[in-house]
Amino acid sequence: MRVSLPVIGTHELTSAWAWAEAKKLSRFIVVGGSSFLLFISIYTLLSQFVWPSASRTLLTFMSSALSGVYNFFVHRFWTFRSRALVGNALARYLMVVAIATVEQTIFFYIGHEVLHLFDYLVQVLVAAPVAVTTYVLHRWFTFHPKHGVR
């Protein structure tokens, strides 16, 4: 009797595939880090100079949406090297951004408004789970190979 193990995904687990994934993950981290710096810069500008009396939760939402434009184009052209039509990729990206923005806003609200933690501390703490969510969703949905990714 022959026992076969289930296949994991559509790729063989080869060193070439692992190397390609590691490169994508590395690029994702670089883009994510620069996106976070842009996000914090926008948040600081809004919260300290433009609209200091506004809700920090609202400013978090606005900063996330604005930094998301940069994030989309850099991920599309560099991280995942997508050849998908911009409109199609953008529609999938916006779905992921909506999920991540809701996740970030809920975590921020709990940390800042409920637990009364310093707003910048909460922004840093929230970045990690949101990054994991967005990598998984972008890798397997937004910029998936079936949508024209190299």
C-alpha cells in the first residue's frame, strides 16, 4: 500500500522557489517600513500641525489611506512585479487596504481610546499584525500569480 502526502500549494518546495519568496518578503519589508515612515509622517503632520483637535482614530484612518497610494504602486511594480492591469490589481488592493485599515483602526481605538496608551506607541504596536495580514493577503490575493505576477 502506497501512502502519498498531500501537496502543499501549487509549487514544489525548491530552493529556487524559497529564494524567490525570500526576495519578495524582503522587498515587502522594505516597502512596508518606508510606508510606515510615510504613514507616521502624515499622522504627525495632521495631528500636530494641521488638525490637532481631531480624533486620533480619524487621523489614523486618514494617514493610512494616504500612505496606501504609495504602498500600492511600489508593491505592484517592485515587491510583487505584477503585470496585472492596474484597475484589476487596484480593486483587489483596495479590498485588502479596507481590511487592513479596519484592523488598524480597531486596534488603535482599543489601544489609545480604551487603554489610554500613547498614540505613537499604539501605532508601532499595531504595525506588526497589520503587516502580517497585508503580506498574506497581497501575496495570495492582490498580486497572486494567476493575476499576472512574475
